[in-house]
Amino acid sequence: MSSSESSTLIVVGTPLNEGATLGSEAVQALKHSSVLIGESRSVSLRLLKSAGIVIESKTFFFLDHLKQQEWLELKKLIETMRRTGGSIALFADGGMPILFDPGKEILSLCRNLGFSIHSVAGPMSWSVACAMSGWDPPFLVEGFLPRKTEERMKKIESLKNRSEKIVLMDTPYRFRSLIDQLSKVLETDRKVFLAWEIGNTEERFVWESLGDLRVYCDREHLRKGEFILIVSSA
């Protein structure tokens, strides 16, 4: 058997809902992989425990706080598996890893080494939001804006007149500051769609103008949470 056949990377989708359990295909992929690469320790171990996976039998790496020495150890392990074979499972805290979550370096390394690449498809929060908006394509998935305020404002200005709907994401604690920054650049009557805490008990979908969304968030005390914000075309 060649290395490309026996050395495998499986990219595993996980539920967006924190209380949901892994699907059978995801469970099997994780059970049969000797090396597991998760996003964060706490969420990864909870998912595995709920799936009945014997944690002690696995080699773990967690990408959210991966130190340089740990990365070198992981890279060496993957290079060894290129010769010896074996299966690696890469998964995020929720949804599909890699695009707006850690893991693209793992995919790139495994591809370059000739691993067989497979997926266990799962949901992605931004694609769910696009569907739930009810708006027609095209969508421009901009994702996370720059962290520095000046750079963020310049980026928002550059997006102001785009003909696509703009899909924005950010960390929960930047939600209100993002709304405020958008309000300084865009018209208050620009239509927006908010997908809040997709898949969780606090889930809600809101269609408003940008100005009315600020009022809504104040009234409903929406200050910090997982969100996707879609801004209508100019």
C-alpha cells in the first residue's frame, strides 16, 4: 500500500449547536484516527466525551494556543506518518474547520506530503446565514475585518459600494463595536440581516435597517454573542 493511500487527513465538521452530539460518520472518523487535532481543549474534549471516544488512546493537539515547539512536534509527527501511514482527524469547535478557523497549515502540509484528503461535511455558520437571509446571491464572504480601528474603517469604506451582499464575522465581544463602525460609514437605511447564535437556544434571525438594528440590539440586550452579519448591496 502506498503512503498516499495509507496516510489520511480527515477534515471533520461538527455541530454549530453547543449541546448537539456528533453524527455517526464524524464519530467513526474520530474513533479510527490515532491523531486528533482540535481547535480548543475544552470544547474538543467535551465533544469526544459525548461521543464515547476513549481519549487516552489518542494523540492530541489543540490549535488555539499551539506553541512553536508543539507545532514542530506536530509537523514531525505528520512527516513520520507520511512514511508509516495512519489517520489524522482535524476538527473545529463548531462547523467546518480551516476557512475562518485554525487548520489550513495542517491541510497544506498534508497535501504537500501526499496524504489522502477526505471530509466529513458539516454546517458552516456563514452559509447557514446566507440561506436564512432569503437574499439572492452573489454574496461576498469578507469574514473577519482587520483588528485595528483605522484599518477596519478603511476596509468598511472599501466595501461600501460593492454590488454583492457582504458577509461579516467577528469575535462575540466585537459585535457592538462593529455595528457602531458600520453606522459611521454606511447609510442608516441600508438593509442588514443578523444571524445570532445559530443552532443554540438563543438563536434569532433579524431583518432590519442598520439604524433600526442598533435600536433592536439595545432593546433586546444583544451585546456579546456568536453572530453573522450580512449587509445588503449598495
